[in-house]
Amino acid sequence: MAAVRVLEGLGTMDPEQVALLQEIFDSACGRLDLDPKSPKAENVAQRLVAAHQSGTLDRNAFLDSLAE
């Protein structure tokens, strides 16, 4: 899965963080009708991780930004 590949490069994360990122990723793929293994889904996963790493991750704002 694209999200797993992207998350592997992050180092140590607690289970709650991983679960939250997975939930947001799954929601994004559903909203955009993406195959979670597709290159577009991998791009979504990379954007999600970047938002998380920058400390600006807000679930609703992130999902809304995908429609733009």
C-alpha cells in the first residue's frame, strides 16, 4: 500500500499516529475514488506525511484541500 511505503521512511511513530494517518489516507482515497496502491494515492500519502511532519495536519482541512 502506498501509505505504508511512505510511512516506512518516517521512523518511530506511536500506534495512535499511524492509525490517524491511515484513517485520513483511507478517507482521502475514498473521497477521490483512488486505488490505495495507485501513484495518485502515493502522492496523497506524501502530502499527508508532509502535513503531519510540519505540524499542520488537520484532518478536515487536509481532506478539503484535496478537492482544490
